[in-house]
Amino acid sequence: MKQTLTTQQIDELFAFCRRHYVQHYDVQTELVDHLANAIEEKMQQHTQLSFERALDEVYAGFGYKGFAGVVEAKMNAINKQSQRMRWYYFRSYFTCPKAAFTLCLCALVFFIHSVCPAEVLKWILLVFPLIYLIAEIFIVIKYYKESKKIKRKLVLTNMLYTFPGISVMYYNITINIFHFNLKTWYQHPDLISDISYYTCALTFILLVLLSLACLSVTENLLAKALKDYPLAFVA
């Protein structure tokens, strides 16, 4: 008959992981599952072996680094996963059906240029990123509140939506490209040539799409965390 660990012993494994500096609940869960299976196998092979001795032997198998290698591998895997997801969602805005949304944004850029004088274009290029900056702040606040619902630390949610500073990135890129500051832009609206306008506007669109991709990754990670680790959301 297979040796099965008790609920108390499982709790002891979680405590053992915490004592060995594994603070993330999702990593703890994977380690406890691995430890429990290995301990049960050892105790089945050696019926006189105690739970504590079996645990020591299994832990010794992790080498001098202990659980550090497992934690590092988990973090790297989640980081690579989030990067792949971010690129996937960003790329989706250039394929059907989301390509229609990207084309609409580009069409809006051309339409605004065709109906607005240079003085108005100047304000559009400055004000739109500021509006998006305000939207970003509300988005960050929203996901900060969502993160507070997570009662146990998860590696999976380390990559939640953080403040990407799309507007700040936009201004930095614009200044580096055109080599003049916002004061000069304000005083000389004629400096906003067609090339300048389209470069700024299309750059901003790409940054917005990147921000939307980050949002999609956040939604996906939150849903996955809630599905795979529901106890992490319980006080």
C-alpha cells in the first residue's frame, strides 16, 4: 500500500520551504508536490524511515544551492513566458481582426493632419500623450487594487501591469529624433513638418499598442493565477 503524507506533514513541507527562503506560493506549491512524491516513494521503499529523515534526504538531493536554483528557474520561465505573451499580443495588432483597430488609428492620424493647421497639430502632439498619461495612472491604480486581492506572493504575478510611462517614452523619443525641446516647439509651430508630425504620431501609436499588449498580459496572468492558485487569493 502506498504511503501517503498527512495534511499536517504537507503543512510542514510548506513551512520547510518558507524556512529555506522560498517566499512565492506558486513555487512553494510545486516544491511541496515534488517533495511529497519523493518522500512518499522513499518511505514506501524503507518502511522504517521517518518523515523527517526522508525530507532531509530528499532536500540533500537539491545540492548546495538548495531551493535557490528552483526559484531562479521559475522566475526565468515566467519572465520568458510574459515576454513571449507581450510580443504575441503586440503582433496581434498587425493581424486580423485587430489590424482593423491599428488601421483606424493610422487613418485618424492622416485625417487630423489633413484638417488641422500646424498650430493645432502642435497641441495634438503634446496633449494626446498627456491624456494617455492620465489613463495610465488610472490603469496602474486599478491593477494595484487587483494585486491587493492576492494574499500570498506569486512569481506568476510579478509581471503584472506596471507603469510603462508611454507618454514619457514618447517625449524622450521625440526630443532625441528632432533635437529641439518643447519650448522651441511651442514658439515655432512651423517646425512641425509633415515628416515630424507623422513620425511623432505613428511612434505614439506603436507605444500605445505596446501598452495595450502589456494590459493583455496582465489580464492573462491574473486569470491564470486565480485558476491555478485560488488559495493565494484567500486571506
